[in-house]
Amino acid sequence: MVYFVGAGPGAEDLITVRGERLLKEAQVVIYAGSLVNPELLKGVREGCEVYNSAYMTLEEVMETIIEAEKKGRMTVRLHTGDPCLYGAVREQMDILDREGIPYESCPGVSSFCGAAAALNLEYTLPDVSQSVVITRMEGRTPVPGRESVRAFAEHGATMVLFLSAGLLKELAEQLLLGGFKEDTPAAIVYKATWPEEESHVCTVGTLKETAEKYGITKTALIIVGEAVRHRQYQRSKLYDPGFSTGFRKEAGR
Ligand code: SAH
């Protein structure tokens, strides 16, 4: 059996209880060493084989999993954050399907949640934005043309950019073309929830210089939108005394 497990954004106590249990039971662990906190591997059982997939190809990863399966061993494939975002998990699952090897996914806390926590942000503030666009700049991995940052920026929704910390000049250009302003609030969160976490609030116009000032080139998320500064928003309807819900009657009724 194979478990795809979300390791969480970095802090060793931000893996789920289920993920931690699976890690403790695993006989083989293949972890994404570029971003998974190695402290998470402290609890693996004696004799567990541990591989760092940062040094492996897809073929090598799959060979390791298939070998383990032949020996009746349980494998945890440990991915950073939640495996469903930029996790390259589907290609592994398709091979397992072909091989007839069963697998299951265990979610994790994505880094975009870790970044919100670092800044105490609510991405979906009433009257500011009710949507979060999770996307990336095009790098070596292409992004479909209809999903350009510029096209998404036109919505004015809160945006969270993965894998883009090295492309901030181009990112700011796209954001401005899409209608954000030089002074639209933005933030750079480096290594959210790790001990070395840093978060810097800036603007679209100062993204690049802010990253340069703090020497941030990778392992960072960029957040864009008025939600970052939360200067003007409406209070929630849910907790408004003048609003009845299925659980609570409007005050005075
Ligand atoms: N599946 C992961 C994302 C993997 S893609 C998740 O759910 O978070 C790798 C990118 O995620 C990095 O380039 C960076 O942009 C972002 N990232 C991952 N962990 C991060 C962290 N702790 N802080 C800030 N960004 C992080």
C-alpha cells in the first residue's frame, strides 16, 4: 500500500495526526527533500528505508515504490504542503494504477495557509475579495495562455503566487497590466511556519526591491490584493446581530 501524505508547510507539528501516524507505520519513506522539513523523519520506525526524491527521477521513485510493494512493505510518499498543489502526484498515481498497486491520499496544510497564518490574513474579506486565485508565473513549466497572471489579475481577487519568487519583475508587470496598481498591497512570505520564516508586507510596485533587500529568491509565496492590508472591509453577515442563521435568531425576534 502507498500513501501520498502532505507534510504541511514546514513546521514539524503542522503535519496532520493521520499523516504522522502513517509516517510512523511506514517501512519505506520517499520525501521531497527540497521542501519537506527533515525533522519530520525523526519518528520513523527502526529499519525504515528513507529516500530523498530531490535526487531521484520519477522512474527511480516508482521503481523504489514498486520494489517495496513486491516485498509487501508500506510506503509513504511525503510531499510538501498539500500534495494536490504542484505536487506531481498524478503521474505517480497513473503508474500505480497501471501496476495495480493500491494507494490513498492524506491531505496536508498547504503553504498558502501557512503564509496566511504568518500574516494573520483572511484572504476572503467581505467587500474586498471573496475568491483566492492560486497560480504561478510561467517558468520551465508552461502555464496555459488563458491562465496568465494578467488575465487573473483582471478579476481583482486575492492572488497567491507559488513558484514565482525569482520572477518578480515580470510578475509585477503582469499584475499592473491586469489592473492592479503600483500601490496595491502585496506580501512576500519566505519559509512560512519554518523557524526561519520571514514575512514582508510591501506593494506590487516594490515586490522586486523587497525580495532583493531580504535576499529572497525561492521558497516564498507572493500574496497580492487589498486583503493584505485589510484597511476597508465589511463585517461578516454570519455574526451580525441583525442576521438570522440556522443556528441563531436575529436579535429582538
Ligand atoms: N504542495 C505545496 C506546493 C509545492 S510547489 C503546498 O501545498 O504548499 C513549491 C512552492 O511552494 C515553492 O516554490 C514556494 O512557492 C511554495 N512553498 C512551499 N512551502 C513554502 C513555505 N513554507 N513558505 C513559502 N512558500 C512555500
